[in-house]
Amino acid sequence: MSGGFRNSNNELRSSLLGFLIGDKSFTSFIDKNRLVPIGEKIPRFLDIFSRGLSAVGGIQPGSDSRFFDPKFTPPLAVAICYEISDGLEIRKAINSGAKLIITAANLDPYPAKLYNQFLSLARLRSIENKKNNLLVSNTGPSGLVQDDGKIIKLLDYDVERNEIVFPNFSSEKTFYTKFGDKPILFLFIFFMGLNIFWKIN
């Protein structure tokens, strides 16, 4: 798999591309959905200026689903860049059968202090869903996060290198994965109702 761009109906997409061994063309893909305003997503009325506003000239979003089944690996939950902040879609992907989270990112030109925030979000997604999270960044954190949020391996941000890691593919689902925020919402409404009841009486 590799990060890259693809054209779809004359629209540019930022994607994670899946290649079979020996192939020069991708056989599967998942497009980025959450785009950076102006940096990636250009409003239609500014299309004629897009080459000056964005390094790549304007990208269109893909499906909001983060479920990716490239066929040559078990199904994955994929977050491209700051899609890792979207816990709802990651949870949906795991409920659809994803057995590992993959987070691909290019955090340039964000300041380095945001790398820790990115890493914290990646660890949170692992803990919520009890899934390993494989981080691959050309700028930013790269490594492997265990299903309990523990960082198994983290590569140096400033050094280009290849490293072999062995993530665990798991079908296990947590209480949060199954039910999401519904129990918390129910408890909030319940206790608010009790509070109002006590005040009235």
C-alpha cells in the first residue's frame, strides 16, 4: 500500500492505494474524506485560482466510510492524516469488520508540537476499539500502537528509514465499538431528569 493521488471523473483524490506484488497499477483504494480547507479543498467558485491556493490545485473528497478491504490483507480501518480525529467513522469501520487501524499522514507544514496531539488521537482510537494502529507518516509519527494504547515502536521523525513491524489483526470488539456514545447519552439524560425531578420536589 502507498499514499498517493488518483483521478476520478477528472477530479483529483488523495488516497491510500493498494498494489498487488509485481503490479504497477493499484487494484484497490480508499480516498481521503476530511480535507483541509484551502490547503486541499478549494471552493468551486475559486477553482480558477486553485493552482495558486493549493500545492496540488484542489482535491475532492471521497466516501466518508473509513472501511477498506484491499482483499490481499484482512479488512482495515483507514485514517488519512487528521481523519484520526473522527472516532465515529473509525468505530463504524471496525463494526463493519476491520481488524486493524492504519493511519497514513503527511503533517507538513504543521508545527512539530502537533505531532504529540496526532499520536494521542491515534492511541485513543486503539484503546476505544482494542485494535493495533499502524502509523505511517512521511512527516510526523510512524510506528505501531498496541491495542491498549501502548507505543510498541516509534521511529525518529527526522530520519528516513524502513522498519518491519508485526501488527496484530483482531476481530474483538469493545463495549464502545458496539454501542458508541449511546450509553453516555442515556446516562446524561437520566441524571438530568433526576436533577430536574429533585428540584421540582
